[in-house]
Amino acid sequence: MTESGTALGKAMRQALQQHVVPALRQRGFSGTLPHFRRVAPDKVDLLSFQFDRYGGGFVLELAEAPAGDLVKSWGKVIPAKRLCALDVNPPARRRLQPRSGLTTDAWFRFDDGSAIDGVVQGVLQHLSQADAWFAGHKAQPNIR
């Protein structure tokens, strides 16, 4: 990643921290960027920001885990208060992204000239689909 890309990534994370994290807190999520969880009596809702390893984009990984600690197939125990979406097996996770597609081009991009504020607004607008998905309405247009 270039020096300017590093600065851009830092600015994006600051904007997410300032605008999206409070919206997640209002929805009952705890945690810190990039991993959030909402513990309920019957399940744990998980939301993780997965950033493009080369910089400039991210997607929101969504998953649900049973209430309580998660025991991985090899015996590792992950406490519910430490769970993140990436702890759930990939077939059980979904991605919230602004466009259809399997590549990082379909992710929330901020290295393509898009204004950071516009990207943040896009995330905020799409959070209602995550709300619906966690509530059991799995068919959402931007969740794949």
C-alpha cells in the first residue's frame, strides 16, 4: 500500500469510527472496529469489517452464532464476548456489500475517487438490511 493509501485508509477508519460505530452501538452492538457483537439470550449477532488487504475497500461480514461460547471443531473455545464474524465457518457467513460480485471491486471502495463521506453514508444506508438479516429476513438485496 502506498503512503497516500495508508493515509486514506486511516481517514476511512476514522470516519467509520465517528459515524458507523455509534450507529452500531445504537443497535446494541459492542466491540471495537473491526469486530462487533450483539449478545442475545438465544444467539450472538456478529458483524466484522473485512478490509481489502491491498487497501482501499472493505465489506461487512455478517454471521450468527449460538448463544454462549463457540467451540471450534478442533476444540478451541472462543468466549461469546470475544467472538467475531470471522470465527464462524465461511459457508455460514454472509457479506453486506454495495454491489453484486465476488471480487473486491464489489466492496465498499474508497480508493476509486469516492468521497469518504459518501462511502460512510452508503454503509449507514445498508445497515437496515443487516438489521433485517439478523431479525430472520435472510433475503436482502445487498447481502450475499
